[in-house]
Amino acid sequence: MKQSVQVQIAGQNLSIRSDEGPEYVQELADYVDAHLRELTDGRRSFSLQRAALLVAMQIADDLFREKDLHERFRGRVEARLQSLESALEEHEQRIEKL
């Protein structure tokens, strides 16, 4: 069930509706806020919209890199599984011949 969670990002109060718990939503807000603070480095003269877009690009890049890493790992696991299945099949055929 969706619930409303109040968070603050870059000094802006937001009400987020989510199926996740308030702690998780707050963790996400803190993550985005930390990226914004890091990007703006304490400067007051920045465009919040521009900074938010740059942070979104950074987070999207992180996501894409993780997805690529996951796909490569999954490919290696599938290749090893195929190798194990082939070895098992070969072993079973040898046992049948005995």
C-alpha cells in the first residue's frame, strides 16, 4: 500500500508516495541530496535544475554500468553452467557404458 513520506532534497521539501517503507525512501533522498551537495560543492550560485539533471545523469551512468556488469557476470555464470551440464552429461554416458 502506498504511503506518503516527507523528505528534503537540496532544501526542497517533497512528499513521495511509495510502496516502500519510509526508511528506504529517506535513504534514496539522502543519496540524491548527497550527490547534489557533492556536485555543487557548497556553492550557492548554482541552478538547482541543472544540478539535478547532472546528478540524474551520474546516477543513470552508475545504473547502466551496474547493469552491464550484471549482464557480463550472468553470461559467465551461464557459460559455466553449460560447461557443467556438458560434463555431467558426458559423465552419465560413461557410467551407462559400464
